[in-house]
Amino acid sequence: MVSPFSRQLDLRSLVSKKSILFFGPRATGKTTLIRSQVLDPHCLMIDLLKSTTYTELLRNPSILEEMIAVQKGVKLVIIDEVQKIPSLLDEAHRLIEATGIHFLLTGSSARKLKREGANMLAGRAWRAELLPLTTAEIPAFNIERALRFGTLPAVWISESPEDDLDSYVATYLKEEIEIECRLRNLSAFSRFLKVAALSSGELINFAQMASDAAIPETTLKSHFQILQDTLLGHILEPFLETKKRKAISTGKFYLFDNGVRHTLLGTGTLDRNSDLYGSSFEAFILHELRAFISYRRIKKELTFWRSKNQFEVDFLIGRQVAIEVKATQRITDRHLRGLNALAEEKIVEDFYIISNDPLARVIDIGSGKKTYALPWKEFLARLWAGEVID
């Protein structure tokens, strides 16, 4: 099946230069991307979901070399879901050095690799990540659908997105993770997921969240690590370099997809005037920024800033760009308070405020700085055109 999406990650170019550890949440389309961009007669693809292949390699990982040798002219070896047999990474390491063949090693979880102290091929492989779809990849993008149902590929094209999301949450988040992570109390993990969904986009307060989920704080922290290891959650770290206004040092947690979040919350309709709409809009912009930085190999950290006296800017990219996100349909001076305060620090070069306001303009925010006030669609068009971050 030919994908209807033109993915922005150039995997072909990456594997031509180096071996790649290719991670991404389940169902983001890693295998589809590999088949469309990379797979050719000079590739050997090893599917660890095939029981006979899995059993033989689990019993004796060294037969990987024999599997490669039997197929003449192999230039790239692809191993799908490599976390199922972490010891294959040692074999890959050895064969990279001995033969010069490149490896493309995919995974949807780093949990087992970390637990078993797996060889992560430092210096011998680059890391790449595939996220759910972005605006640059979806023809006829619909913002309301993206905010409510997210952008997992199968969900986006589904005629029954709620049913597909229910299945994703039931069979993956609550069953497969239970097995992989050896969870003994699934009901406690389910309560945690609901609290994590409610708190997505907020400052992490372990004590309060543990109380809300009715689980010990140590268990809650362990569950958060599970979501990070399985790439289903992301902690956004704070920007700490301001001097005039001291910054807080607590991070924010975000689930990786709005549709998964709303399924966990049991959201029916998403009211445009609700706080949930605003946090979903913010998470949507975060997803676009994360994908752009990852796919374009931008070497700048994505953070947020909040001062101890409650001034806040949603996202910073290095010291180059500060971005405030508002779901409002009309930008006013009160929406600029965080940008005004950050501009006084004279640290950041460029400022943006993104919203549903249809009027694009440049606004003076003091301290010799101006901010671009842009509709979200125009901002994202500039982002993917390479006009926001260099």
C-alpha cells in the first residue's frame, strides 16, 4: 500500500551516511517509511515479529552474520523492533566495524534496552525519531480533527477515529506495556494514565499527581519513566538562563499525541472556548516544533520559560526563538506579558506569538524587540520552509 503522506524525515539520506537507531512510538509509521524510502534489493530486512526468525536469533544472535552472508551485495541491514533481542546490538556493533555495512535498527521502546544495559552503538550510529504526522505531511490538513483525534497515520485516515484510538489505548497502552514493563497492578497504571492525560502540558507535581492517582509517589515516578521509555510522553525542560527574573526549574510533561490524550480523558467534543482546547492547541504546536527540530537535525534545545513571579513563554529554541501560543482568535496586549518580560532579559533573538487570530502583524514588545504575531497556519508554513529556525 502506498502511503498518502509525504514524510519530512529523509531516512534514505541518513542511512547512506551512517548506521541509524530509528525510534518512534508504536503506529507512527516506521515500517511504512522504511519500505517507501529505503528498502531495495541491496537491503536485508529482518522482522522480529516473525516467530521463526525471532526464535533463532534469540537462541544464537551470531547467526545474524550468516543471514547477511547468504544474500550477496547487502549494503544495509534493517532489524525491526530490535528491543526484542537487545544482544543483536552487540552483533551489529561488531559487523559495522568488520564489514562497513550500515544498519537500520528500529524500536518503539528503549525500556528493555536500558534494563539490560544494551549496547547503544555510541559513535557508530546516529539516532533518528519518527513522530505522528505533521501539517507538512498531511494533504488538506484539518486543525479541528488534529486537535481532537491527533495525527497517528492510521487514525488520521480512519472513518472511525474514536474506535481506532480506543483500540490503541486498550491494546497497546494497557496490555502490551503491562507485559513489557512487568506491571503487576494494571488498574493503578490506568489511574496514572488518566492523571497524566489531565496534567499534560502542566508543571510536574509528583506529590499532587500521586495523590490524584492514589498511588505512591515512587510508583508514579516509575510510571512516568515508562511513558518516556516507550516514547509516549515527553518532558519539556525549563530554560534557566534569565537573570532579572529567576526561572523555575520544574519541567512540564506532554503526552505524544492529542488523540491518545483525549481517549484517556474520555473527551467527547472539544469546546473551542475550553481550557482543554487551549492546552490541545499548545500541544499541537509543540509536536510540530519537536518534529521539525528532529527531522532537520537542528542542534538547539527546545525548552519553556516560567519565572518565579509567573511570567511565562511556552517554547524557546536555543537562544534563537521564543514562541508564545494562544488559542484566542484575537491577540491583545495581555497575551504579550511573557514575551515582554523575556525580551527585557536581552537573551533571545526572535519572538513569535501564534494564535487563531487571522491578522498577521509585527508588534513592539519593548526592550528594542518586536514579535511576529502570526496565524498558526502561516507560522507553520514558515517553520517548515526553514524561515524560523536556522
